[in-house]
Amino acid sequence: MLLVYNILVGFAFVFIMPYFIWRYKLAIFDKVAVGIKQRLGFYDIEKGKYILIHASSVGELKTITMFIEKLRKIFPEKKILILTMTPYGYKYVLDKKIADKVVFAPIDIPFCVEKLFLRVIPEMLILVESELWPNLIFSVARKGAKIVSINSRMSDKSFRRYLFVKEFIAEILKKIDFICAREESDRKKFIALGYDEKKAVKTGNMKYDKKSEVQSPKSEVRKKNFGFAEDDLIFVAGSTREQEEEIVINVYKKLAEEFLSIKLIIAPRYPERCSEIEKILQKENVSFIRKSQLPTSNFQLPTSNCLLLDTIGELTDAYSIGTVIFVGGSLFEGAGGHNMLEPAELGKTVIFGKFVKNFQESAELLVLQKAAFQVADKEEFFNRAKELLNNLELRDAMGKLAKEVVISRRGATDNNLKIISEILKNA
């Protein structure tokens, strides 16, 4: 099966790669073309032993930042190399300096993967969340290094797809020494695919443990940093996807008819979509400015009602000044929802849609504890947002409950750290 996989990936590589090389030479970079030399296996890495951590994007890296900090304190002599998939993830690691080295993960074909290991001797491979790259996993296993998956999750869609190639997936999973699942439902899916149930344990969701990046300055200072006045009401729509921005903007316009001081922050999941969102704002006659274009001397925006967050690493700060918070990827099927725990940790009442399979248990818990609103359509979205804007006591009470939910579920980071520490000590 691995041979078949490599043949298929090889064919895809032969036909698709010339296109990305062309884009690379023209400097027309996108999420795939950036770092193309490293993706092909050409790395400038000091030779030596490393703990490899594979984390695809900024979301996963934020989740494991505290984990890495604690791991480095326990094993200060060990070097950590992060493999990431996106330019945003790459930049995040460089900015936060959380590892000894960060590179783009190699394309999962033997030629590219093995070139990485010409320079890197793996002591352990740590897979974050849902990464199952066959050649990377088989190659590390052949070199005798331990492999652990942390914060492991598996969507229903992935599970159904994996069932068609269950024998192949089982062979991949057998190479993993331990799986630390987010939820019991995730653990059961891995076992159903052939993984040894004795090596799979529910350790909890590390997103509950994620260290807040907000340094708790005065509220009015934070608002000014985003171009707003102290008494403005702020409607934040975070991690939005296609089609959602139109709904968010329409809800905002209706709210603005009753709340004259309300302002809007739209933070798309992918900042490169800001140009697309600008067209919608122009069509709806909503004045806007990008965060990157804010004047440095005067943050007040007397004529702009919407701020487009086109920068990286500021979403948490945006949530912290929000009066009403919506978390996107949840109004339509496909994305599976995004992290509603981040604003909840800040004591904010969160609104999200009904398509949240990536955070199903967290969403259900928040709703069950009356700490969040889950909405079915645009009308309910508007009504819940209006209810929160009208009722300060309700906002505060639900926000307090949301924070308590997050605090009560903490501990996954230390659970995973204990398991990995024991494996490394006994290696």
C-alpha cells in the first residue's frame, strides 16, 4: 500500500510541481509556493539530533507553545525542530522563538523526506492533532525514533475516508508509539482503524491550556490600538470563511441601526482574502480600513466603521476588546468550525454556528453550561447579538461561565508532557 501511495503522490508531484516552480520563479508566492526549496528537501540545518514537532499552522502552534516551553525546561540539552506547512506558521515560530529551528515540512515523498534526514537525526517525532504523513512516519520509525501524536483528533469525514483504506492506515498507526487523544470519541476512532487501545489514551484538549497572549492592558488602550474610541461597542468576527462575511456585515448593519457606536472587526481565517472582503464592504457601503494601514500617530477612526484584520497574531487582542464575539467557519459545512475557546478563555460570550465538528464537544459543553450561543441562521445570529448588546449583565454572566468552563478543562498539556517525558527518559 505504501508503494501505491508513493506512486500516486509521485504522479501528482510530476504534474503539479512545474506549476509551483513557475510561480516561485515569478515570485507569485502563495501558501504552497513559499518555502518551495525546503519542501523539496533542501535544508540549511545544522547536523545533529533533534526532537521533531510537526504542526501544520498557526492554530496548532499556538496550542502547543506552552507545551514546548515546558518541554525545553525539562530537557534543556535537547534541540527542537518544528516542521510546519504554512508561511504564517513559519513566521509565528520565528517571531515567538519557541524552537531552535523551524522549516517547512518536506513533501511526503521518499526523495524529499530522506533529504531532511541527511542532516537531522530524529530523537522523537511529535505529531500535533491530525497529521498522518506516511513517508515521514515510516522514515522516522526506520531510524529507531519514537513517534507520539498529541492533541490527536479525527473528524468524522476523515474517519469515513480512512475506512476505505483501513489496512493502510492501520500500518501507519502501528508505527506510532502512543496517541494522546483530545476526546474519547477521537480515541475510539483510532482504535476502530486498528490502533492498539492500550497505547491510546484521552489526555484532553490542549486548546483549553493555551496561554493567553493578552497582557491585560487597560481596555481603552487596547481599543485605541485598533483605532476605536473608549466607548465604542466592538463586534468581532474571527476566523471567518467564504460566505460568512456577507452575513456578518448584514448583521452588523442591522445592529448599527440601533447601536450607533458599534464598530466591526473582521478577521478572516486567511488574511489574503481581505481584498475579497473589501469588495463586499464596498458593495454594502460600509467604510473600512485595514489594520496594517492604521495611522501610527492617530488611532481614532471617525469615518471607518470596520477594521479588516490583515495582520498575524492579533486575533486574541481583538477578541479581548470585543463586546460581541462571533467565531467563524461555523455557519456553513466544510470548515468544521474554529477555536471558540480562545475568546471564552478571555471571559467573552461567544456566538457560533451549528457546523462545529472540529470543536463539537467544546461547543456542546459551552452551550450546555449556558456560556455561549449556537445559532442556526442569520436571523438568530442577529437576535442573539442584539440580546447581548442590550444586556450587560447577561454578557458578563455568560462570559464568566465561559471562562470557568475553560479553566475546569485544563490539564491536557501536562498530561501529554508527562507521557512524552517518560518516553524520552527511557529512550
